[in-house]
Amino acid sequence: MTDLGTRAAPPGTPSLRRAAPALLGYAAVRGLGLLALALWSAARDKSAYTLLTARWDALWYTRVAELGYGYEVRLPNGDVHSNLAFFPLLPWLERLLAAATPLSYADAGFVVALLASVAAAWGIFAVTDHVHGRRAGVCAVLLWAVLPVGVVQSMAYSESLFTALAAWSLYAVVTGRWVTAGTLALLAGLTRPVGLAVVAAVWAAAIASFVRDRSPARPDGAPAEERAPGARRALGMLLAPLGAAGYVLWVGHHTGKGPLGYLDVQAGWRNGFDGGQAFARFVADKFTSFPSALAGVGLIVGVGLVVWLYVVCVRQRQPLPLLVYAGVVTALALCASSYFGSKPRLLMPAFPLLLPLALASARLRAPRSALVLGTVAVVSALYGAFWLNGSGPP
């Protein structure tokens, strides 16, 4: 008998009907999270909607949408926080939606995030369904929904929009739609700096496909992405980096600091890539006292879990673009030199890491799988409400 948890779907975009169980489950989990946030915030005399739309990064995006680029804050210590650090696709969409409707920029950001989160869930289902089958696809979506930082998926942040573009770009790659993959990678590169991960996935898969094309042992039944005309693959590769490269070069020109001017903007936020040294020191500092040592142990366990999941993904022979994408997202998240409390959020787009857990969940009996995921959903909803009502930015 074929295992429903591992049977791959035939090529073709999954219909809404096929994806419906995953999307309905996703909506239920996110609805539970928003309800918990509303109740928790009301108990603390705070506005849940304000927390979702008008705090932290959401404020920066709405300011870009309303005023354009050029706004900056100079801190007492000399740091300069410039809104050039925030990539433009989300504020563009906020401005477009606000211009076409009575919505404010903040309202528009919330609507974009909600729609993008559903598109992301559908894309995650599409990728997992293609690789492992429908049941695993449903479980992957639910696991993404119940992440401890899943509440960010409903915030006027760019994570949901980026994950949607990344997931559908990866789906286009594994199904041989190279121009679509490159176009979506371009848009992902206009959304977040980690758009480089999508570009890397497209390029790695395309190069591997070109190499296989030249191999005399190439099988007649090669996957769709290996049979695509070379011109389409080349065009997909050409399109993929244009978004990220275009914005970074524009920032360099705008600031007068040349092609690497964006790095100076990030340095003003004390953010950069140091190979994980600052994060390692941050974890080590936790062991200076007993209460904080528990947090340090938790951080080490969390990083170990992420690394272990990636190793399992490699052992399970996930498609190359998924491995490259998840690897780059993980490396950029863990090796960034600042905003350590945001690392779980930065890891959220790395959904291929959830596929081993999705497979394991899909192999459980339906009642047991529902019980496990339901319990985790409740815990996630409560944690998200607590976390977002905390003092620091997510």
C-alpha cells in the first residue's frame, strides 16, 4: 500500500480544492492565535490591532509607504537608523492598496500580511505535496502555522509576503517553470535581504540542471525541471537576482557610498554578518548567572534542533533548491550580528526545515496527529500573545 505521507503529487499547481484542508487548518490556527492575542492584550489594556500594525518594523514600513525613503533616526549613541534598511515591495503594496481603497497604510499592511500568509501556506502545501504528498503537505502548513513566532505571520511585517514568494518560486523550480521561478525570486529580492536565498536556490537548481543536460547518462524520465529548454532556465537565472541587486545598487547610488552602501545602512542598525560570533557571545553571556543560564541552555538546544533538522533534510534527499534555500536562510539568520531576539522570526521563512516533522506527523494516525498539532496550536497561541505583549520588538 502506498504511504499517503510520502506519495508525491503529479506536476501542476495544486487546486484550491486539493489545498483546502491545509488552508482551512491554517486559518483556524491563525484565528486561534489572534483570539488569544486579543484577549491577552485586552487584559493588559493594550490594543492587539496596534501591536499587529503599528509597532516596530510595521511602523517603518508604513512610513516608507507614506513618505518614501530618506527618513532616519539618530540615536544618542551615534547610531543612525535609516528606513533604507527596509526593502520596498511591502510598502509599495501598502501604498497601492491605500490609494485604491479607504484603508490607511497600516490597515493596508495588515491586509497584505493576511493575504500573503494564506498564499504562503498554499505555497508551502504545494511544495510539500509535490515532494511528499498531500497529507504531508497539510501537516507542513499546520506546523508552519503553530511555530512559536507564528503570530508574526499576521503582522504588517514582510515575513509572510517573503515566504509566499519564496515558496511559490521554489515550487516553480521543482516543476520546471523557470521564468516564473526567476520572476518570483526577483520579487522576493525586493522584499527582504534574505531574498538572496531564493536567488541561490534558483541558480543552484539551474546549474545542476545544465550539468545533467550535458551528462551522457541523463535518464529519459528526468524530472520536469531537468527537461526545460536551456533558454528558459537562463532567463530564469537572469531574472532572479535583479530585485535584490537593483535595490542594493539604488541604495548605494542614493547614499553616494557606491555598490556596498546598503551594508553601511545596515551597520547603522548594528546589523551585519559576522559568522555567528556575536550570537555565540550573546549565548555565552547567558551563563553568568543561574536564571539566565536556563535561557542559554534553551538557545543552545534551539540552535541544535535547527541544525539537526537541516541534517535530516539532507539525509532525506530533499530537492537541491529546497536544501540551498533553507541552508542560506538559516545561515543568514544565525550568523547575523544583532537583534538576537528576532532570530526565531528570521528563521520562520525556512519552511523546508519542517518537512521531516511533517512527514513524521503524516505517518501518525489522524486522531493522534490532530491531538498533537492542536495542543501545540494552543501553546503557540498563548506564547504568541505573551511574546507580542512583551517589551521588545519581535
